[in-house]
Amino acid sequence: MLDLTIPNEHSYQQEIVDTTLAAFLSGDISRDQAMEEITNGWEKITDEMGREEQKTFYRTSLGMTP
């Protein structure tokens, strides 16, 4: 698995995933709540950054043509 190499990667990984997983592992939220929070958080960031722009950055990071 490759690291996520797109703008604002920190927000996706550390702010959304790590925070949500900590809440899940401590029993504060359920599995379904964790999945929903991660999905909603990633969608919000992607919408703010521009979905097509993020796809282009990601494809380029994999050596693919945009």
C-alpha cells in the first residue's frame, strides 16, 4: 500500500482517520459511526479541495496519466 500523496493528506489521515479511530478504539463511537465519520470527513475535504484536482494529483503520484 502506498502513502496517500495528495494535497492536504494530513487532514485526511491525521485529522479524520486518526481522530475517529481513537474514538472508536476507546469505545466512544461504534464501528458504523466511525465509518460514517471517516466517509463524511473525507468527502468534505475532497469537495473543498476539488474532487477532480485530487484525482489528478493521486493518479500522477502513481505514475498514471491524469
